Amino acid sequence: MSCINKKENCSCLQELVETIIKLQNCSENCELECGGCTKPFLGPTPTIVCFNTRPLHLFKCFDGSEWTLPYTYNGIPGVSSVFRAECLDGCCVTCRILIPNPDTTNTTNPYIATESYFTINLDCVGAVSCLPDVVVPNL
């Protein structure tokens, strides 16, 4: 099932999020010549295919502060500002909350996925910051 629907008139961030989701799903070979958030492959080079996530920070449009959301992982509550875009439906993106890997000896997987999700209207997002591509296990 594709989580990317037809574009509506909303945020300029919609195309960016759509590109990131396509890359994470390996659903389309994007032909972009940019770096940063729109780099057309995950990981440091196009030949390394083990990366599966481009983590994001989302910033509020009204004051520029980071969006942070609560989660519970293994019964322990917390707050995170690192997310993985999962689905895009028009102007609304559903994200999974990522948290720092509690196994500090595991340097190859800096984040783990929670089972906490949220949906946000991209019109409420003023900016997106992409973190380095990573492997998030058990997606």
C-alpha cells in the first residue's frame, strides 16, 4: 500500500517529505542532484543500501522551536524530537517517534523505533532538518 497520495496545495515541505518516504520505501529511483534532505539515496554513497531511515527534526512555524512529542518505550515515558516520516496524505504526514538507542555500545544503530506515531499538518511545520541517514532496526 502506498502512503503517498496526490499533492494538494499546502506546504512546500510536502515534496521534501514525499521524496524522503520514497527513498525509505525504495519505491522509486529519484533523479535529484541535490544534497541534504533531498539527496537521492540513503547513506553515504549510492552503492551502500543498508540504510533505511533519514531521521528528521520538525520545527514549529509560529516560533521556530522543535516539535517534541511524548512516547513510552518498555514502560518508560520520555520525550523525543527525532522522527521518521512514514506516510504522507496530502498535507498530513504520519511520523514514528525515534529515540536514542539505550545500547550505547551499538554505534551502527543510533536510534530505535518506538510504536508511538503522530500525524501533523505540514502547514504547522516551519522547517525540517534532516539528520544523517541511519539504520533503524525492526521497522
